[in-house]
Amino acid sequence: MGRRPARCYRYCKNKPYPKSRFCRGVPDPKIRIFDLGRKKARVDEFPLCVHLISKEFEQILSEALEAGRICANKYLVKTCGKDAFHLRMRLHPFHVIRINKMLSCAGADRLQTGMRGAFGKPQGTVARVHIGQKIMSVRAKEQHKENVIEALRRAKFKFPGRQKVHVSKRWGFTKWDAEEYEEMRADGRLRPDGCYCHYRGGHGPLANWMKIQRELRGME
């Protein structure tokens, strides 16, 4: 029996149905890698951020997420180089889909019961996505802007529904605008932590403030 087409599971009809002790025997999702490229690059290295945003309330199969990831990664490696970007998948397929198997072979009349007891067996996993939710995000340098947009445009063809490529005003994966980030970074109000930043408030002991000032002057 062949796979049921993904259009059967496209719409968010029911409540979320995750894997649990009541829902067992769920096959592993096809997508296992969610970060690609130079994922350990510091926050200062990649100022550009581009998102692929969903424009529909729907379900996306884990196979489609894996296909989109491979498509975008292959184009970015070919055009920018494997260390010139950081691609992150923003969706995780936790929702379990079911299938009520119908046998069509000889002697199936004794086995199958039709729509009696039609609660199906787990078949795979999907990600439930809302309007305006991010599907993929890429951070890179400004010189690779056109290549990043093209990579996400190509990845759109692997997903159902409508998507939009959005160039963010934020600095990388942080929550601060690019101009605001540079100003706050120079003032010492942001502390880099991997591909993110933490805000340093103005409250607290005077010794902490003096330590930050010494770090900014390069004394420590």
C-alpha cells in the first residue's frame, strides 16, 4: 500500500496530538537536523537575518521540512560557502497523524472492519504552523543577501500553501534592530552569548558596573 498524499493532512482540523504514553508506536520524523552552516559563529559576525514566513494556518509534514532544509542548504553552500551562513529550522514536527488502514488483498474481508473502530494507527508527524509564523531563518553577512533570499525562494516550493520571504530589520537572531544593536553594543549594554545577546541593566552593585567599564576599555 502506497503512502497517503500530504493533501489529506494539510489542514489543522483537530487538537494537537503529540507522542505520549497514550500515543505509542510513532515513527521518527524525517527531519533530524535543525541547525546548519556555521552555527557557532558569534553574534557580531552575521548581521543579516532573513525569514521564510507562513501565510496559512496548516500542517507541514516532516518530509517537507527535510526537503526544504536540504534545498536551501545546498544552494547556500554552492553560492556562499559552507561557513558563510547559519540556517535554522524554526518548526518541529510534534503532531502525530493517523491512518485507518484498509486491506485490499485476497481474504481481506475477514480482517478489515471498514469504519467500525476507525481510530487509526500513527503514520507520521507534522508541524502545525500559524499565519505569520517563521518556518526557516538564515543569518549571514550583508554581501550574501541576494543568495539567501534566492535560497529561501527555492525552499518555498517544498512546502504547501503560501509563504513569504521577509528581510528582517533585526541584527541576526537577536531581538534588537541593527542600528539599536550597534549603539547598545558600543555602550556595553549587551553581552554576547553565542548567536544571541543578553541585556545588561543599569541596576545592581557598583562593583559590577565598574567591572563592565574596565572590560570596555580593554583593561581586563
